[in-house]
Amino acid sequence: MRPPALGAMRHRLTLQSPQDTADEIGGAARIYTNFAQVWAAIEPLSGTRLWQSQQAEQQISHRITIVFRADVSGDMRFILGSRIFEIKAAFDPDETGRFLVCDCWEVKP
């Protein structure tokens, strides 16, 4: 993998991890807690338009590259201001331990 261009890792993202807590009716509620602050390069990849409950909804995929961390998993998410990026997959593209590439969907809050 070619390293990101100089200045590409200019976005300061908050990495959040999920915490499931029991609710009053025997189910579980998922909340996210701040896990780490990371510098990242964000690259939009594609967008799709879905129809759910008779409403149009957009989904935009992004590739987010950060400095390698072994503790990132597919159930975490990134926050940038009011934007939320759910991680779908995280991998070390050249297995050198330098960078971690995360394929993400941007979701509307």
C-alpha cells in the first residue's frame, strides 16, 4: 500500500466503542463511549439510494485510513463533528503494522 499523501491525514476523529446495557423490559440498549482520538484520511467511495419505509435514504461509503491500532473492530464507529461513520471492516492492507484501513458507511443521526 502506498502511504497517504502528505496532509491527507488531517481529520481529527473520535473513535467510539459500543456498550450494551440492560434496559427495564429485559432488552439491551446500545450506547457508544469515546475510546480514542485519531488523525485520519477520509476518502468517499460511493453512494447508494435506498427506499425504506417508503422514504428515500442515502448511504455513502468511505474509506478511512488511520495509523495502525490493534484494538479497532467492526462494531466501532468514528465521529467527525455531527457526522457518524460506522466501521464495517478494518484491515492492515500490507500487513506491515503502519496503517489501518477502515471501510465505513456514513449514517445520519
